[in-house]
Amino acid sequence: MRRLLFLLALPAVVLATVAAGCGTSEPLPPAGPSVGMALDPALADTVVFAGGCFWCMEKPFEELDGVASVVSGFSGGTVANPTYDEVSRKTTGHYEVVEVIYNPQVVPFDTLLQVYWHNVDPFDDGGQFCDRGSPYRPAIFVRTPAERAAASATVAQVQEKFGLPVLVPVLDAAPFYAAEDYHQDFYRTNPAHYNRYRTGCRRDARLDQLWGDAAGHLGPAL
């Protein structure tokens, strides 16, 4: 009922954007140049995060010194090279994710974890915010025992902070597939569409409720 009342109260233009979902397949303006910084491959590391709409997970990581690029895509499913349309039908098992390519000598893994938590609702495993269903589940994908230990430690910290069970699993890394070009850096290339979606989905309202001044970016320790 709350969601129904909220949707009825939204302007028509916002409703249309929310109904289309995070990754609308409607025709959109062409993407601009990708944000990023040069990084010696020998210094690069990667991590994959699922936090609901991948559009909304790019910007907070791209703002960090030491992050070379953030790529929207899919992981954790059973179909190779899935398209957005295939994933959105919720039959491939994939999560919408971002792959963060970074220099751990500049930005440590623990910092990336802190930014991740400040951009998700840890207590919702049925999706994130207004996006519902399996593609929008939150998760942290790890490649090493050290990453698993670090991620699991932050799960415990968030649980202690709120006194609630965290519903974000720490999963073994799975193949990552980049999404279509028009999804990349969407917050920059289509800012009006992005902002309507983000407002209509009430993402920031929920993050503010959970995280206060730290919502959406690097803030005080968990």
C-alpha cells in the first residue's frame, strides 16, 4: 500500500521513468566518452559489486582517487554474454553489477567496501529501492580469501551498527559481462533521465535514512 500511494503521488514524467526500470531499452542519446584514469595493468585490481541499478553505482566509485574505471554489467548468472533485455526478463540469474578497476596502492579494498555499503540498503534482498527482482539483488563478489574476510568483517560491522540481519551475501567471483554502451556512465551522458529515475525510485531518501551524512559516498567508518 505504501508503494502504491507513493507511485500515485509522483508526477507523470517520473512515473514513466520508474516504470521503465533502471536499464530502460528505450532509444537514448549516444554515450559520451568514458570517465577514467590511466592505470598500469600491473597495478590494477578489480572487484564486482551488485547494488541494484548499475547506473547508480558508477558515480560513487568513479569519484574516488585511485579508481581507473567503473563498468556497468552483469554477473552471477548462467548465460554467457547476456543482453540487458535477457537479464531484465529475470531468467538468466544475473545480477546488475559494476566492475571497479582500481589501484589498491591508492585506494584500498576496505575503502571500496565502505563506499559500497553507503550506497545500498543492506536489509533488502528482494531488489533495491523501487527495482524489484533477481537482477537488482545486492551482493559482493570476491576473488580471494583476503577479500572474503574483509567483506565478511564489514557485514558483521553493519549488523552490529543497526542490530538487524544483513541480507547482502559475499559470493565467489563469477564471469563479468559488460552491459550495452548506452548504460555506461549513464549519470553523465543522460543526466536528466538519470536524475528523474533516482528521485522517483527514492534511492537517496532511503540512503539518507540509513546512513545520514555518509549516504552515497565515503564517510565515517561503518
